[in-house]
Amino acid sequence: MGDVQLQHGNDRATWLDGSAVPCSLGSGHPTRVWRLVLLGAPGVGKGTQAEMLCTRLMACHLSTGDIFRAAKNACGCEPTAAMKSALEYMRRGDLVPDATVLDIVRERVGCLRCGGGFLLDGFPRTVAQADTLAGILLKEKIALDAVIDYRLPIDEIVSRLSGRRTCSACKAVFHVTGRPPRKSGVCDHCGGMLVQREDDRPEAVRVRMEAYERSTAPLTAFYKRLGVLVPVNADGSPEQVFERTLVALKA
């Protein structure tokens, strides 16, 4: 892996806005290109690890959630038919179906060919999506290096998520032990009241985790059969988990 610390500065314009927008990949290329899928339940710190990995590996962070957030914020680009369909589902509060998600990824297949590699985050979520992704990558003659599965005991996830507090005004997020506000119950940024979201209550977190395990078990089994699943213990500081990830990738 070496000691590469540079970030190539890609703002992921093509990934967020569609293939009509030119890729902004910088001139710096890594000597070793990585193509990864990241898995992990809410609360395991997957987003933090994605940022750290992108910086070290000089790969693009390709998050389907970021696409949907960018589309809802009206980037100014004309949305494709697939994106229009996804936005309709989201406006109704429905989950975006597999077929629509796959169409959105197909529109951005050029990002999978990226010379700097990629970290897919939030996709695939189901075996059907994973199977279709495998077909796309086979057609493009691209091989996945690893599927990193960040794992944490459910009691630790409950502790992490149930300790979160969100500002009722500016929506800034704190944690009662990990990132406490300067004044208890008060937002550091705007002085708003900090509240615990309903879905961060312990009983709600456990329900979410059970649903996640049910939906993800077939997916991890799929990648285990392919020989690319890399489980990583997500306990400890972000730096400790990151070093664990690098060791697992080297292996």
C-alpha cells in the first residue's frame, strides 16, 4: 500500500450529476488501483472509513446516497429518466426499487472504469443488485478487489446510536460521550436544543439492526462465495479501524 497520503481532488461531478458531466479526476494516479465495496450497519463508522480510505488509496467514493441527496438539492442538471423515477419514489417516502437503482448505476458506468479506482458505498444492498453489478463489471473487464464488511456487536451499535443528539434547529449531530456539546443539551453552533431522534432510541436501533442483519446476510454470503469478503472489526477509534482495514487489504 505504501505511504501514499495524497487525495486526487475528484469532486465526483460525473458520479453525482450523471455521465453528461466531465470527470474531474486530477492528474495524480495511484500506483495500485483499488476497486472496493463497503458494507456495514449504521453506527459502525463506515462513512469515516470511506473518507480515510479514499485519501490513502486515491480512489473515488461512489455513494448512491450522495447521488440522491445531490438530486434532491437540484444541482441544476437535467435529471435522467432513472433519476426522475427515483425522486418520485423519495417524494412519496418509498424505497427506491432495485431496478431504478441499477439504472442509475448503469448511467454512471464510466465511474466504475475510473483509472483511480473506486469505493462503492450504499450499493449493492441486495443479492439482485450484487448479481447485476457482477455482470456489469464482467462486461467492463473490471474485477472487485474486496468487499469490506465492517462488523460491530449490536450492543456497541446501540450504545453509539442511542447516544446521538441532533440540534432541533441546524441539525448538527453530537454524542453524549463521543462528541459532547460544550453545554449539555445545547448546540455549540446555533444554541438550539439537542434532542434524541425517535429512530436513535435503543429499542428502535435494535429493530433497525435486526432488519439490517436479515437483509444483509444473503449479500455477505454472496460475496463470501466469490472469495472477496473481508470482515473487519469496527470496534475502537477510527484510526485503529483504519489500520485494521489496511492490514486486511494487504492480506
